[in-house]
Amino acid sequence: MKKSLFALFLSAAILAFCSSPRETAAGTFDPEAFAGPKVKDLYLVIIRDPDAQLLALNRGRADILGDLYRPVDVDALSKSPAVELSIAPGFHGFFLGFNVRTFPWNSVDLRRSAWQVLPRERMVRDLFAGYAEPLSTFLPPVSPYFEPDVTVYPHDPEAARKRLADAGWTWGSDGVLISPDGEKIPPQKLICPTASTAPTTAEIAVRMAEALSAIGIPVEAEPMDFSTMISKLDERDFQMYVLAWQMTRDPDSLYAFYSSKMDIRGGYNMSGISDPELDKVLDRLRFAPDEAAARAAASEAQKLLSDLVPVVPVYSRYTISAVSKQWKGTLVTDRVTADNIWSLLAMEPASGPMRPLYLVQADEPRALNPFTSSSAYDWQILGLIYDSLIAVDPYTLETIPWLAESWTLKTEEGPSGPRTVLTFRLREGVEWHDGTPLTAADAAFTYETLRKNAVPRYFDNVDNIETVETPDDHTLRVTMKNVSFWHLHRVGGIPILPRHVIEKVTDWRSWLPASEKHPSDTGLTGLVGTGPFVFREYRPGEYVRLSGNERFWLGRKR
Amino acid sequence: MSGYWARRTGSALLVLGLVLVLNFVLFRMMPGDPVASIIDPNFSPEAKARLSEVYGLDQPLPVQFLLYVRSTLTFDFGISFLTGRPVIDELKSRLPNTVMLLGTSLVLSSLLGTWLGMKAALKRGSLLEKCVLWSGALSFSFPSFFVQLVLLMAFAAALPLFPLRGTLSVPPPAGGLPLLLDYLWHMALPVFSLVLLGFGGWALYVRNLMVKILGEDFILLARARGLPERNIILGHAFRTLLPPLLTIFLLSLPGVVSGAVITETVFSLHGVGRFLLEAVTGHDYPAAGASFFLLAFLTVSCNLLSDLLYGLTDPRVRMERGGRR
């Protein structure tokens, strides 16, 4: 009883927090207030078992624990006087998808009815004890492009039955639905990961199957190995599936998942939705010239999607993290929890002298190669070492200056039509960890290297770059092949790598910079960035040690 | 005798060859796409195709097989899809921890189990025997993660006598001896947990076997001949017990490499067990291939060794072989 009360209280608090107007925080964020890092040593301690992570936090062997996903842990930590919890609605989205290419899911009435029979609120309440919210749209509500004014299908099995009956569907003597053309729905398999890999997902799949079977759609959950499942989705060899996505602040996932151009082998339009009107809107979204056009297209796309129902949004899991009260200076907003870069810049002991800060790393970092690393565990480290030209405001999720102090976004006429030209003005006085000054040539060389080698991780970011020029040491002009407001995020978000290090790398695929010695500085490795932390050491299975970058441009402003 | 050795070695090599082929075929026949499991969901299809090319998955199967055989025979297992580091480096950094953890606990639990089992068999009906039977059954039947978590909570969290995780303190102490002591201190609780979970099986097995041996005619004969009890136990009974024990011990050795998934997770140890599991579930062909080959190699060689040692420890086997010549 206590648990559910606490969960209810938390959910209510979150909702109250989230529904407060975004403008209250907008414009108040000042990166200069985070001039740091204050800590000298940052240890990312590798602890895999969630119980051991909790014990470490409680015993003072760890200071920050990010992404708590078990409600029971959140309940346990909420009672600890030594720990402060922060919670934020994230970009996680969990969906039920259909293969709309064939019968029966090619019927939009059936898809709408399926949405309506799912007891989403109850599933979320039962399985997540309040630490997730039912999702009714195709972008999570935290997204700046979220459109609240769309058609919704609240849980109402009777209304679903009525819709089907009105559309000419009937029920056979065995209770199974028969289409207006007289075709009976054959048994359907709902593919999902196994309970050992994803216990809640497997449970949700079973509950969905029950709910759908109850109105005459014979569905059975079929758990399988996750990569087998992905393979089946890639091959379009499925009827129904459940899958979660971690989306980004940009609504480009709408294009990836629902444009008919992405319904190719391995493309993300797994459901196979193909609608000319939707395609036009999604093209407008992908190549929106400015923010207003992007916003209008994103809104229109969400409205169309809620009519077409290629997938049913189910829930979005909150991000929850815990920080020891022995530290102060964390930044928490309604968009981010305490385990963010701003906190790491500003944190210092609540009392007493400076000491090392211990952050839990839930798994081994992999290659620590900025070209190839795609795991979140690698980027938890690499993200503290390398910087991009732009950063994200933790309150509004808007773009703010970082290595680039300003930029212009211009549309000009090129030989093959209009194109976007991005001109960045780089901050002066920024240095690499080894003391070499950062210039526009570093950024240009990074983009050229990624483009020339078609590095998979950055393929989408650099694919549309036409030319990169450096009129002077601190000006970078990037001419794109076409027009899009998103070009700024895609290009500006790429981590800038040092030319003097990268140009000596002969094989970017097998480059292991963390185990290379720096040619002149014995304290450094091949991981040389401009970021707030300097890589010092990785002991496999134990920890990664970083130290505060004394040359960090923002830190020098102190 | 040498013909027997040659035959056994030959068949062991044949098995290893078959393992090589099966290893290759099985992993490639497994459902699922290796590229699908390692890519970022935001990758475009072009990027996926390129990734497949990077890892040589677009080559025809025979070419992939030849590359695989060559790399295995030269111990160049290639680059792990998942970690991006050479597989051999991954194994080298993990193997010492796993061998230390499971090797030590195997030796300790077999010694303790054998000793307790023999004691119980010699004192039938005593309180000691009851204790051994009960504790043996309990040790045998508790789930490992449960026991290990309880130990962790009791001796690392509530009574902070042992560390919570890993094989070294963060930051590690300076100097050779303090570092070694720190390592041993970190390994103590996981090793203890495995001894606690493992001794029971040994104790029950040894006790049952010993009871059977003690009832055999040759023991009765030795007693009738008035030999001292110590000679009967060590010279006759234990000698008969030794070959099957040795076989079990040797056949448990390959498990030293593979069997530590749960322990390594609970105690956050950097070992081979978890690597193997991740390699298989993540379709990491080079890593999984190397780990399975290593396992097969260990199994086959331990099998061979146990056969050969059986001949040395059991006179009946020696005579039988002598007769064949």
C-alpha cells in the first residue's frame, strides 16, 4: 500500500512539474554558472549487478547511480536519507507494431480498435509502479515537437467492438472476427523478447495478447532471442511486434519509422505504413528550412499518424537517477536527471575537502574508439572527453553555443537547387588536452575524415555535406547538398576530433586510442579531446579514471 | 601402450577438427543478424550494409570458413564485434580472474568435500555424518545468485569486512604486495561463495562412493589380514576412490572457463564467463568462436589427460592395456 501511495505521489509530482509552462525555465540557463569541472578525479566504477550497484551507493562506494529501472530499487532508495533521487520523463517510447502490408492489419479500423482495447494505464500501473506513463502519441510528451491535439483512443473495449461492427466486421461462432469481405482473422503471433532478457516486455506482450483475443483477434505472444526478433522485423517476417525506442530531441524518428521510403530491408519502417499524404508531410519535416516549418510538419505528421495507427504507442519509461547527499551542485530539470554533464562540471563535496567522485558505469566500455563506438557505456566516457560545436539547453532542449560561440543558417541557391549553408564561429582560446589550440581545421578535418571513410556511426550526419571550408582559423563554413533545419543538429552535434592525432591514424576501424601512449605527454593516451575531462586510465572490469581538464575553456572562466 | 596413447591423441585431434567445423557452421546458422545486434537504431540501411562489409559478413561462406580456420590455428581470433578489441586481448585480460576464481574454488571445494565425505563415510550414523549429509544437500541445492547476494549483503554491506565489487580497490593501492593482498581480499568472498556452493556435491559423492568401497570384499579381506586401519583407508579405500575423483576433477576443469557467469555478474568480476554469454547472445562470431574453441580444447585435453592418468592410478586399467599389446 505504502509503495503504491509513494508511486502515485511521485507520478503526481512529476506531472505537476511537467505541466508547468516551459517558459519559466527558458532563458534562465547560464552555462557560465557551470564553469568547472570542480572535481579533480572522476572514477567510472564498473558494477554490473543492479543489487551490487545499490549496495555500493548505500555503502558510500559510489556517488552517482544513473538510470534506475527497477521500481523496487527506486522505492528502496527513496527511503534512504543519504541519497537524493531525481526523475524526469525521458525519450523512451514503447510501441505495439503491426505488419500493415497484409490482412488483417491492413484494416485501419482493426488497428484503431486494437489501440482501444489495450489497458495501457493498468499495465503501466501494474508493471512500473508509477515510474512510467502511458503514451498516447508518436513522440514522447517531453519532446519540444510533441503535438497534444491528436485523435486518442482511450481504453474502451465496447467502443472498439462498436467501431468494428459499424465497419462491417462480424464475429464467428468461435468469437473470432470476420472481415467485411468474409475473411476470418487467422491466429496472430505477437513477437517479443524473452522474459529473461526483458521481463516487463514479455509480460506486456502476454497481457496485450489477452486483451486483443478478448475482442476476437486471436493473438498469442511469441518470445524469442532479441537479435532473432530484430532479424524477423528486418525481413518483414512477422504479424505483430512490441519494441522500445530511445528517441532524440529531434522528431526525425517520425521520418525513419513511418516514411514509405524507409520500408526497405533493414529500414525502420517495419510496420510498412505507406501513405502518400503522410510521405509528403514527412518529407517536409525532414527538409524543413526552419524551426517553424519543422514544428508545423511534426505536428501534422503526428495527427496523421494517430489516424493511420501504424503502431500503438504504449508507454514511456521515466529516467531516474540517484546521487549521494555528500555532494552538492547537481543540476536537475524537468528534462534531465542529476547524472548529466552540468552536474559533473559543478559538483563538489557538501562538506570537507575535495575527494574523488565515483559514478557507476553499468557495463564495460567497449572499444573507446570515437569513430566506431556506439554503445551508451562508451559514450558515457567519450562524451566527457570530446566536445561538439553545439550543446543542448537542459531546460528547453534548445541548441546553445558550445565550441562554436555563434552560427548562421542560410539557404542559398546551388547548382542543383537550394541548399543550407552553416557558418560556425569557433570560440577562441580553446585547447586540446595536450595544449594544442583548437582551430576550424580540426572540425573540417573531422567532417572530411568521417565523410571520406563513410564511417557508419556518422553516416547520416555527414551524408548531406557538400563542402567544408575554413576561411580563417575560427570560421567553419559547411555547405550542405540540400535544405534542412536539422542539418545544424546533425553537423553541429558531431564530436570534434583533433587533426594532429587523427591524421596519424591509419586504420580508424581498429584504432584503440585508450591503449595508445601520447607521443609527448606521458599522462595522456590517444584519447585527446577538448572536453571537461581527460582520460587517464582504463582497468578492464574495474574502472575508468578521468581527471578534471584544467585547460577546459569554460573552467578557465572561473 | 604407446599405440593406445597415439590412438587417444589422434581421436582427440579429430574431435577438435570437428569442433572447428561445427563452431563455424552453428554460429552462422543461428537465427538473427549480427549486424542487427550491434548497430545504433538510427543507422540508415546504407550504414548497416557498410558495417556488414567491415566485418567481412558479405564474403561467401567458404571464404569466411578459410579465414576462420586460419585465424583459429594461429590464435589470431580477430576483433570482437562487440568490444572492438582483439579477442585474444579480451581473453588475456579476463582469463586470470576466472581461473583464479573458479580454479581456487574448485580445488578448495574438492579438497573440503573429499575430506568431509570420507569422514562421514567412516563414521556412519554419527552426528558428523548427518551434518555432512544435510549441509551437502543444502550446498548442492541453493541457487548461486541467492547465496552470493546474501553473502554480499551480510559480509560486504552490513558487516563491511569484504569489498562489494571487482578485483581491486578504486583507486588501487600502490606497490606489489599491497596490490596482491588487495586482489586476494577482493577474491575471498566470491571464492568462499563458490566453495560453499560446491563442496556439497563432492562430499555427497565421496561419502556414497566410500561407503560402497568400504563394503567391498578386498577391504574385508584387508581387515581380516589385520592390516592397520590407516593403511586400509589410505592404501586401499582411498586408492580405489582416487581415479573416479581425478576424472571428475579433470572434467570439471573446462567449467573453470565457462561456468562463472552469475558469480562474475554478482561480484562485478571481469571474467570469461560473461564474455562468453555476451558473445553468444550478441552474435559476436569471433569472440564466441574463440571461446568455444578454447572450451572444446580444454574439454578434449582434460578428457585425454584423465584417460591417461586413469591408467597410472588404477592398476586394473594398466593390466587391461598391457594385455592388449
